[in-house]
Amino acid sequence: MFEALTHLQLQQYWWLIMSVVASGLVFLLFVQGGQTLIGTLGKTDGERTMVINSLGRKWEFTFTTLVVFAAGMFASFPLFYATSFGGAYYAWKIFLVCFVLQSVAFEFRRKKGNLLGQKTYEAFLYINGFLGVFILGAAVATFYTGSAFYRSEYNLSYWQTTSYGLEILLSPHNVSLGLAILFLARVLGAQYLLNNINVAVIRQRARRQVVVNAGIFLVFFLYFVTRLLLMDGYAYDPVTLQVFMEPHKYLNNFLQMPVSLVFFLAGVVLVLYGIFVTWIRHSIRGIWYSGPGTFLTVLALFFILGYNNTCFYPSSHDLQSSLTIQNASSSHYTLTAMSYISLFVPVVLGYIFYAWRSIDRRKIDEDDMKEGGGHHVY
Amino acid sequence: MTEHIDMALVNWSRGQFAMTAFIHWFFIPLTIGLTYIIAIAETIYVRTGDKEWERIAKFWAKLFGINFAIGVGTGIILGLEFGTNWANYSWISGDIFGAPLAAEGIMAFFLESTFIAVMFFGWGKVSKRFHLLSTYLVAFGASLSALWILVANAWMNYPVGMVFNPDTARHEMVDFWSVLLSPFAINKFLHTITSCFVIASFFVVAVSGWYIIKKRNLLLARRSMVIGASFGLVTSIFLTLTGDGSAYYVAQKQPAKLAAMEALYDGEEGAGLVAFGLIQPGKQVGDDRNDFVFKIEIPRLLSMLGYRDFNAFVPGANDLVYGNEQQGILSASEKIDRGRTALNALAGFKEARAAGDAAAADRAREVFEENYYYMGYGHLFDPESIIPNVPFIFYSFRIMVMLGFAFIVLFIAVLYMVVTGTIHRHRWLLWLGILAFPLAFLASMAGWVVAEVGRQPWTIQGLLPTMMSTSNINANAVILTFWLFLALLMVLLVAEMRIMLTAIRKGPDNYGKDPGGATGPSDDNNKETMGYNHTSKEGGRHV
């Protein structure tokens, strides 16, 4: 089946898969956003415990999606994996520490003998929520703005700064996406908790946080998108594969790929509608609009990043070193083999939906935190 | 391919990977092995309705949960480390190596993380059978995860199913099934996963043994010990069989590793297996000093195990370094020369391509392909460097093997005593069971030393040296992050061990949140005496 596809078609298929996983990941960052609201939504130990348990039942989905995104990029676009991780070294290592801290925080937080105390593990959740998400957003912004690396004729990459990725923070454009993703995650986190915890006072605070964080999110998001549409982008000739700067490349991509524009506009409208129903109609279902809206928006941003002869990991140091889905990908054979493995994705989504629904039938409340008999409480 | 080699970068990169991998390994065997123990206990509960079995399953699941989270956290470090610290390797082998990692994510990690949520939070919310199915799916997911990552690791030791593409300057996969089903990969998976089962079995035996010594939770301890010892006995026997398979495949593909495992310097026909020995201190490849101060050798067994032939020739380190014409073994110097020819041809191919000279490119490619097999050797400077650290590997191998056989005897003894109801009379055996848990870790880590240090100086056996595989960054960046991760992981490791020990001390009746005290069933085995009197310093809570 997949064997019949050309190498370029397989590369496009895998960019689609990775775009879907990345979009799912940004939606699932509601866990991280929720972590930054633990103290804001939970004023007592009991309330904080409910917030943490609500998030704790979902953190592994986000974590696993992150791992799958990284592994999928390794398998499908290994030159990206080598160039970005091996070059923006400090940025990715800090990001990694943020997620290692998260992995133990839920389980260890209230366990006796945990060495560091409850507050330290809660601080880990804040670090993961704030720093992890911000760095991820800023690093992804470099996919549009470029990084300083050189790629040799053997496809071995050499980063051109000794700050190894920390320099991404010097660009307001990169920082704006980092902050936009952070505040979006906080909006989604508040919406999720509003939906998942059946306690009036927490819901009241969560609703307020949706509105406050939505305002801040919109400022940074509009700044990022406006600059993106006005900037020159890294394009390449599909025949010669020569890279060149194209004025308004990303705006052109939206116009030349109407599907991405439709997804983008629909996504933004859904995110805003989710915020609207939370704020004005006092609905607890805002996450069901803003979540899919986030997914569609990110999907569109990944479409204009990788398709239409665009460099998805450009080099600001040497244009011809830039990475495209054509020069960074795995071979035809490997992408074909991987494509068969990708057929498992609908099965995975199916059982996640089923299992998630099974344990989420009942909302979290104070009684739920008291259940014993082996019931796991963080 | 690269201008210069920074050995500080290479060594610190190796150090960082070894450190993070070893700490990760502290958690993996329990994650993989305990799920089966939990599944067995839960199966009995579902079939019999005996609440004690439910309690046993929940108790081990609680300990599993403490261990699982940090295993996940340390795992992501390794996955990303391929990119951050081994960027050249990630490109040169990514076309083959990345696929199993992605398959692991899609097929195994989601299975594990989805159903672990049901396993932890689904009690009372889903049916008993669905909960049991979820437990099995977690066990299956963890094992499937191990399969994929071990397939990737096996390929590094036993590269198959690929060709080198001079255009992209990397190895590219041409046969997925030969990568997945390579005999080395299958054997490595079976050997490693059974080592996880053995370690987890000892964990159960150790904790249960401690309860028996303390005269607490006796019914839980006895039943758990029966499961642990039975599971451990079966899997430890299987472990020795797969160990034999490992040695066989090492002999076929990694003769330098085999020579180091046996401290075999001069090859011979009908080579004996050194059961134990003391290597001559300071012994080097090429010198004429005796190999051993003393050794106990089983005649011809090495030839038999390595080549299934009592009279087969087993090459020693000197044969591999200096060549053996009679046996048709090229010297390392000859391989280095051929490797350099391959690399020069590759460079010529690139130049010709850039200049648009197709004929010259074809000629260069032909030369390259003739010498491709030795390509990795072209990067080496020193012929002796093809032999890994002999004493380290020799002693590690013996620690692993001797402990492996001792474990079988110990499992038999524990199982016999616990089934006959006499184990509480043999405190020495219970203490031995407790001691065996760290020893099982020691054995498995020694096994990893043999596998990974024994692969040196290669990341991809014979094709890519470790020193060519790092990222092209400053060594200081790796040194800084080495200490950062060491400090972080040691703190988390100590925290995990303290939480685990506290949870074990508290026993099975401390379900749910800790500060609120026990909320589960109050006692398990007031009727269970195992010969003890009903007296306890713990207010009669358990005995």
C-alpha cells in the first residue's frame, strides 16, 4: 500500500503524522497549564490535592505524546533530531529536566519519606508547567525564525554559538510564542479543571483564570502571528533544492494552501468560543471547544511550516544548511515501514478514548479523595 | 568526516550515557517484572473471589507505582540523549535506529500509560475483568517497550538489514524484518526481559521474607513468596538458556568482545571456558606474559558454546589485532588501511558529485563499496584499540554468570521451604533472599557492562566508532550537564528508595494518601499462623 507512494509523498505523509502528534501535544499541555494554577485554584491543602489528582490522572498522556513526538521525529526526520537536539543543547536539556521533575512529582508529593517535602514536589510541578512549556514554545518558534547551524556535506551539523540554544531567548519573536503557548496552556488547564472537578469554589476560580489568561494569551499570540505573516520565510526550490528567502512566505503558504487557512481560522474561532462560553455562559464545556480549536490552530501552523516547499528547520547562519522534509527525512523504505506502524494510531486513539471515559465517568470531588481500598490518590 | 576528535567530549558523553542508563536500569526491572506478579495475583483474585489476593495485588501495585514514575522520567532522558549527546550517531544510524523507538512510542508507551491509569484509578470504577485486562495490558505494554528498545540496541551490536548510502552519508534500512527478527535481537530481548523477571521475583521474595522475619502480614508474605519464587525459578532457568544463546551470537559477530569475556589472548582450537581465574595484572595485547595468575578451565567448552563445535577455533585478542593468516583473520592494521580507503573513496565520491563528474563518482563509489565493510576501522588510530577493557569485562561476566546459577539454587530452596511451610524456621534463608535482591541488580548491571563496554570501541559494531558518534559540541557542555543530571538523579533515587522502604515498612494496609493514615482493610491474616504465636509488638495489628 505505502510502497506505491513516492518518497516525497511519504515525507508529506509523515509531516502530517508529526503535525497531528504536535497538535495533540499542545492541546494536552493543559496538564502543564493546570500545574501552574495549583496554588491559584486550590487555597487549602484539600483543594490543591483535588487539582493535583485531576491533573495527575492525565499527565502521562501528555508525557507519552511528547515522547512519541520526539521518537517520531527521530524516525521520520532524523536530521532534525540530530541537528536540533545536538545543537540547541542547553535549551533541550533544561526542557528535559523540567519533564524529569514532573515525572516524579505527582507520585512522590505526599508519600512519606519523600526526602524533599510536599512543597518541593509542588514546586517541581510549577517548574514543569512554567519553564517546560515556555521553552518548548520558544524552541518551536525557531522552526520559523531559524537557528545558527552549519550542515556539512556528510550531513553532520555544527552549531555556531557556544550558548547552544540559550540564544533563542534573545529573540522577541521566539519569546512571544513561548509565552503564548504558556498562557494558552493555562487557559486550557483552567477549562479542564473546571470541567473535571465538581467543587463550586474551584470552578469559580478556574472560570476567572480562563478569562485572565485568555487576555494575556491573545496579546502574545497576535504579536507572534502578525510578525509571522509579515516576515520573510525560508523557502526552497523543489527541483534544485536551493534555499532562498521569500517575502511573506508564511502568509503565502496560508493563501496557497487554503486548507491550512481554514483550519487556522476555525481553530482560532473555536478557541475563542470555548473561552466565550466559559466566561459568558458559565459553561463547564469550554475545553471541548478550545481543545479542538488548539489542535486545529497548531495543525495549520505546522502545515505552513513543512509544506509548500518551506524549510521546517531553517539555518540563519547558512541558508543551504536548512532542513526540509525532503533533505531531513528517512529513506523511502524506512518511511514505508513506519507508515504501516502509523496505522496503529487510530487503535491507540480508540483505546485511549475508551479507557479515559471509563475512569472519568465520575468527576473529582472531596469524597473521591477519601476513597480507600487500593484506590490510588496522589 | 569530522575535522578532529575531542576525546574529552567522547569520554564525558559516554560517561553521561552510562550514568543515566544505569540509574534508569534501577527502575526498569521492577516496572517490567512486577506487572506480571500483580497480574498473577489479580487473576487468582478474579477467579476465586478471595479478597486476600485482591489485597496482595493492590499491595504490589502500590510499590510498582512508586517505582514506575521515576522509571518514566529517567527513560525520557535516554531517548533525548541520543539527539543531544550523540547527534552524529543519530544521523548516521537514524534511518534504522529511529524506527524501533517510534514503534515503541506508538505501540507500547501509549498502551502502558493508558491502562496504567485504569490499573491505578479504575478500582471500583470499571469491572473486575476489565481491570484485570488492564493489568495484563500494562504488563504486555512494558514488555513490548522492552522489545523495541532492545531491538534497537541489538542492531548496534549486530548490524543487519541495511546498506550505506554515500549520497546521504548514512546507513539506510533495506529489511525491517531482519532488523526486528535478527537472532541477536530476539535473544537479547529474551535474556534481558527474563533478567527483569528474576530481579522482580527477588524483590517480592525479599519484601515477603522481611515480613516473615518481622512476623507481619504472614498470609500476604507467604502467598507472594510462592508466586515470586515460582516465577523466579522458571525465569532464572530460562535466563541461563538465553545467556548461552547470547554467547553464541557474540562469538559470531563480536569476536573481540568474546575474547575480552574470556581474557583469551591467543586463539586456539578446542578452546576451554575459564570458570574462574585471576588475570595477570598489567597484561596487554601483544606482550608475552602469561594470561592468568591462575585459572580453572573447562576444556573445549568455549569452542562448543561459541561455535557449537568442540574443536572450533576461537580467535584471541592477539589474532584479532595482529591477524592470523592460517585462520583467515585480517589484522586490525589491514582493516584500518581498507577503512581509510573506503573513507577516501567516499570523500572522492562527494567531490566528484559536487563537480558533476559522474564517471569519477561511479569509480569512487565502486572503491567505496569494495571496502565498505571496513569503513569504521578507517577512523581508528591504534590497532590495539579494537580490544575492549579485558579485566573489566572478564570479571563482570563471571559475576553475572556465577550469580545467575546461584539464583536458581536459591529459588529452589525458597520455594521448597515456603511450600512445605518451614521457611520461617530458616531465617538465614530469608536474609539470603533479601540480600539476593541487590545481588540480582549487580548481576544484571554486570551483564550490561559486558554488553556495552564489550562493544567498544564501536557504537555500531565494526562500522561506526564511538568517538565519531558524539554531537559536535564543546565538552564543557556535556561535563556541566553530567553533574547536573547526576545530582538530580541521585536525589530522586534516594527519595524513591526512602519512599519505597517506608511503604514496605508500613505494609499493605496503607492505601491511598499517606498523611491520612490507613484506609484499607485493617488486617489480613489473623488466622494465618505459619507456626508463629499470636504475639506482636505492633499491637496485634498483623499477627
